[in-house]
Amino acid sequence: MIQRQDIRNIAIIAHVDHGKTTLVDGMLKQTHVYRQNQTMGERVLDSNDLERERGITILAKNTGIDYNGVTINIVDTPGHADFGGEVERIMNMVDGALLLVDAVEGPMAQTRFVLRQALAKGLKVILVVNKIDRPAARPDHAVNATFDLFIDLGATEEQAHFPVIYAKATDGRAGATPTELDPDLTLLFDTIIEHIPPPTVDPDGPTQLLVTALEYSAYVGKIAVGRLHAGRLKAGQAVAHIDHHGNTAQGRVTKLYTFRDLQRQEQTEVSAGTIVAVAGIPGVGIGDTLADALNPIALPPIKVEEPTVRMVFRINDSPFAGREGKYVTSRQLRERLMRELESNVALRVEEMERAGEFLVSGRGELHLAILIETMRREGYEFAVGRPEVIFHDGDDGLTEPFEQVYVEALNDYWGAVAEMLGKRRGRMLDIRYGEDGTVYAEYSVPTRGILGFRQPFLTATRGTGVFHALFDAYLPYAGDIEHSELGSLVSLEGGPVSGYALEHLMARGTFFVRPPQEVYAGQVVGEHIRDEDLVINVCRTKNLTGHRAKPTSIVEALSPPRILSLDEAIEYLHEDELLEVTPDAMRIRKMELDHNLRNRATKRAKYGE
């Protein structure tokens, strides 16, 4: 065994929006990845459109830079717990981590999650206290709180003696003290070389590569990405492909790449310790091992926490089905979901008894929402049901997932927030009061209690509250939770929405549509002011008379409709509703479109007929 002194493999981990991707941007600039006259946008590793729009990292991505003759392979990881599968598998590729903590907020909910993953793998960590230029920055508090978190998570004595660097990532500056920053990131690079251990490898042993990510090229097909733990790989080399079930098949490497300066660089041979990309193994999946063809030895498979939330995906059978989508059949939907399983290790897909229906399980609402949005943008048309938690019924009785919920709210709104969490079976674990009138609290809440919680929380705090949830554990069933949901306004018939009809129905609730938008019978067109559904005719027009009226004047006088985002639409769904998703629109509808049949079903359920 030897140490590759010319390589450092690191992950960048942090809570959402603490500056991971921005720091990588600065590191790339200062290692001359770009020409001086080349324009570089911000968040260059967030190449996914959804990542740029939401301002979060969803998919783990890696690149390599050269610093004083040492290759530093950098992996940018998601900060949101819903994408924890990405974080968990990436930890298998690196030997250390940069932990970014906001100088104002200190360690947050997802900080705990990503740090726990790093410590469990035995990684050495460098703490980077970012955004120290903010007016309310508390760098000393951030360091002390992070140290307490290390101890709380069971860090070893060596892990708890972490170096601390203070930074302003937006300017590409770092320093040993919060008051004096160097003009560049040289201190950060030097600290990485000094404190992050080089990979310990056996270059002459049998080939072993654990596949931790998948990419795709139109020219070479599926590309497996992972760290070469032992041996060597050559272009054209025969290898054994061992899947996560232990089955072995033979394959051959057609192309071999390393990562440098945001690009894949083709290689003829690489040795152990390097993060590589391999083409030529069509059936490869995440967690598989590429091993020596004559001496195939599998590496331990990647373990990912089980899903906690699930939704039903089904073909769209609304009256508007097939109008807007490119892929609309159950076969196309099935193929797309099965393809997602190849790279999304935290996802589960089961075919249901009813044709065209699939039970899709993930790590949270956001995890599933990103999948839905991605498929919609690809041209798929389908429908999804209301999210529900996954219960376990074992020897200890019925258990359900619980979340550690971290809440920030102004003191003026705290009473309403505490009442909401109490009704949702929340149990307070900790509370403290900030000097600025902000209340910081930690709760243990059943996952059932936080489904659909975000919107009412933001309403109660006038949009000023901060809410984060992190999966904790499966615990005994907490009991029934009463939801005071408002009912839906449901269209009686199909056709274009009439301004005349809405004018007379505005007092009934908040509408999601406006004239002359086309709707169909059974479509949810708004939210009722009461806790029951109301069937209305939004297509009704005024009887013809000799009086001339200007239709546009009515439309202009109407209140603007409430346009739901995908996240809001998923949170809104009731048990008997579906969300119709197409490339052009999202519509909430009743599962049973005929209101007479819905009424009969309600009576049967009520009176046991």
C-alpha cells in the first residue's frame, strides 16, 4: 500500500445556501481553469436548469484542478436532506471534506446531516466559516457551535481537532482570522494539501472501482464514475462487472476519462486513487464494482437510507390527455421511471395492480417534486397522487418516520407557529430567543405532520419564517393528526372560463383560473373558504340581451388568480385528488370527474351502504 501524494479527493458539504458552489467557482478561477479573457457565469457546477432556478445543488458533480503539481478532485454535493442519496454515495469517493458554515446562521439542519455522513466514513474535515462580511456575522459562535455538533455526532478526537478558515467566497478570499482575509484562496489550498490525507492505494493489486455516479454520452453511451481503489485501468481492458446482488458479468473498457477543468479528459491508463469515468459497460449501475477480470473482488455496496414518502404516478386520463405531452403512454412512463432508478439511488419504484400506475418512493416531497419537474420538462405527461408517508409494522408495533424540524420565526408570530406544530404532534426539543426578536426552536415531528406544512407556516409568519426538516428515525405511531384543510372549488362542466361566472363566485374562495382559460368537469378551479368541496359552474355565461357590455372590463375587475407552483400544488392535494402534469400546464383534478358519482361514493362511505 502506498499514498498518492499527487492527489487529494475532497467533498464540499454544507447546509443549503451556505456557499458551496460559489466557493468552487472561486477555486476554479484561481487555478486558471479559464482564460483571463474568458467569461464565466456564476454557479458553474450547477449546470442543471432546475438547480439554477431553485438556487440549490441537486446532483453531485465533480471536477479536478491542479495546484502546485497536486490534483485536487472536488465533489460539490447537495445540501438538502431530500437528496441525501447523492451525499451518501459521494462519500465513498473522497478522503476529506470542506464543511462550509454560514457566519450568521452557524450550523443548521442539513449541516448535521451532511457532517454525520462525513464523520461516519472517517473523513477528515476542514471548517470554512463563510460570509463573514455580513453585518450580523458571528464567526466565533459558528466555530463553537460546529465544535459542539462534532462532539454530538460522535467525532473522534482527531476529527474534532479540525482546522478553521474564514472566507468570503463571493470575492474568492480566505484567511486564518475573521478580521484579516488574504486577497485569494491560497490558504485554503495549502490547508487542503496539508490536512486532507492522500489516498492510500494498492497500485499493483487487482482492479477495484466502486461505481458512485452515472453519466451518459450520445457517442459512447453510459459512463460509470467512481474512484479506482486498487490496481490500474486501461482503455480496452477486460473487466468483471459485479452488480450489487453479487452477479458477475464480463465487460470491456472502451473509453477511459479523468476530470480536469470542468471537462472529461480521455486517458489510456489510470492508476489507483484517481476519480475516473469508464465507458463500455452498458448494464452498469450505482453501487456496482468493476473488478479484475481474472480475480474479481467486489467492494462493499453503497448503503442508502430507505425512503419515507411515496406518491402514485399514473397515466393521464383527463379530458385533456394527450394534448400537450410528447410521452403519454404507460410504457413510456414505466421506461422513464426505471431509467431514473439507475442513477437515483434513494428512489424506489413499484408497479401496482392497476395498469399504468406506479408507486414511487423517495426521501421527501422535494425529492419527488424534482423528479416530477424533470420529467415534465422532458415532455412527459402523467398524473400524481397526494404524497403519503411510509409506515412500518414490525415486532414493536406500528412505526412511522419522524423529522427533526428546525424553525425560525419572529416572536410576534411564534404563538401561531407553536400551536400549528402542537396540533401536528410536534414535541419541542429545544428553544432559544435571539437578541433581534427571533425565536429558534427544534422539534420532533412525525413526517405526516410536516406534509403540507410549509405554505401555512409561511402564511402564519408573513413569509419571514425559516423551516428545515431532517429525517431522524422510525418511531412508534404518534396518533391521529387533525388537518383543518379547506375544501376545493370544483368545475361542474367543461369549457372556457367565463368572466361573468367568476364575477358572481369570487366570494366563494380563491381561484386558480381566469377567463378565457379552458377547464373540464371535475377540475379543481380554486380553494373554497370552507372545509368542504363546492361544485360550481365557472363556464356559465350571461343570457343574451339588448344591453351591450364590454367583457374585458369584467375580467380586469376580477382578482388575479393564485398561480400554484409545483411544490404548492403537491402540498395542496387532497386524498381524492390528482395533479395532472404536462409540459405546458399543471391542473388539480378530482380522481372521479363526475360529481354525481363522487356524491354517491361519499354517501356510501358515510352510511356504509
